[in-house]
Amino acid sequence: MSEVKKQLAALSMYERAILMFCLHAYFSSGNYTNKLPLGEMLPDVAAIFDVNPSVNIFAKLTTLQISTPNDAQTLVNVFESMTYEKTGQQLVTVLNKQADLKTLLKAVDD
């Protein structure tokens, strides 16, 4: 858990907010894919993506890792993918089905 806390501490305020949004959306819907209305939530960030959709503003989020629920030694990425849809200015995230999302949610909400 301390390794997770270290990774979370390194996230920017925006990255942490996006992670919280994705986790809470997953636990309320059961859907691993989320579409964040980035244009509404963070218009300045959406504008950066509009200019260069391949820019990796959320690098720490894309490399965030946690163990699998069955094996604390096996680390997997929290997100399978994170892409930007210019139409609608949405950040589309896909959570990894193998990640221990319950533990991560507990760490994020602390």
C-alpha cells in the first residue's frame, strides 16, 4: 500500500481528480470505460489536447501501477488506455480489469 501512496503523492491535482472520477464512475456503473467531459471540467487542458491530441499531459496516470487482487507481487497498469476525443472534448479512459481497483479507491479516498 505504501508504494501506491507514493505514486498517488506524485500525481498532479488534475491527475488525482481524473483518477478519482474514473474509479468512482467504475464503482457506480461497473463500466471500465469512462468518458470525462474534459472541455467542461478542465477547458485549459482540453485546449492543449485540441492543439496536439497525442501530447501526454497525464504521463504519471498512464504509468500508475497497482497489484492484482490475487497477487500482491504482480503489478499492472491501472489504465489500459487513455485517449482524447477532439469531438466533444472528452478524455476516454479504460481501467485495467486485472488491477486491484478496490485497494486503489481506498487509497485515493484516504
